Amino acid sequence: MMNWRALSQTKQDRIWSEVNKIIKWKPGSRCHHIIPPDPYQVFDISSGMSGKASNDDVVRVLNDLETSILKAFQSCTGKHDVMYALDWQHVGYIFSPHQTMPQDEFGEWPVPVFPNGDYYFFFHQDFSWGLLGDPWKCTITVFGEELLEAIDHDPPILFQNR
């Protein structure tokens, strides 16, 4: 887990406070809409939820999602840039998309791209772009021109209209 370093509580609180300003998110409120800065695009990821496809298909689609998103993160960051990976009400991390990405016993990153039950957010170190996973709406919202272009260049299967 060398690449992924847990954020201190203080740092994590500061980052969440910044995030809540940027995306105007009030978790816990009944209408917890995520409103990212323009430009942004919302992708319906419900087809990646198990139950709608065979398990093999889901695994393939989710692996493709992770690979595509990692490529996009890499193309939008310099070798020495870092990113924040946030998991709502859990420990957050700072990592470099250019280093080895550790995986847990389920083959997932410490904070997965696919929001399977929690809000998973990824931000560039300067918060100019990011990826916001919403498990309740079954969406991944991508904001920031640079990241949108990178994903558009090589979109994951999950983001392509079938």
C-alpha cells in the first residue's frame, strides 16, 4: 500500500470541507444532490450493478472501468501530481495514478471507482477535476474539461451507450 497513504483526520476534514464547497454536496440531507462545477457529465452505471448481467460480464465491465479511468487519471496528471480518493465516512487516501495501484482481497483499489454502496470520490490535488460515484442514483459524474476529454478519448464500456 506504499502508493496509497491514508489521510490524517485533520487533512481529511479539510478536504471534505473543500469538496462540499466545490460540488455543493450536503450529505445526510434528503436531497443530497451533487452539483459539480461545469463542465460535467453524468453517466448511468446501473448496468454495472449485479443482477442485470451475468457475473462474468459485470467483472469484465468493472475491470474495464478501472483500467479506463486509471488511464484517464494518468493522462491528466504529471508524474509528481497526486490525487485524493475519498470514501464517504471512511478513511480517505492520497495516491499517485502513475505508481502501482494496490488491490485488496476482492481485487479492488482501497477506494474503488465503482460506487458499490458508498460514495466514492476522486479529485486531482488542485480540485480542478474529479470523478464522483453515487451508489443511490447509480451514477458516476465526471467534471473538469481535462478529465472529460481523457475519458471521451477512451471511454469505459460502462459509459458507452449500448
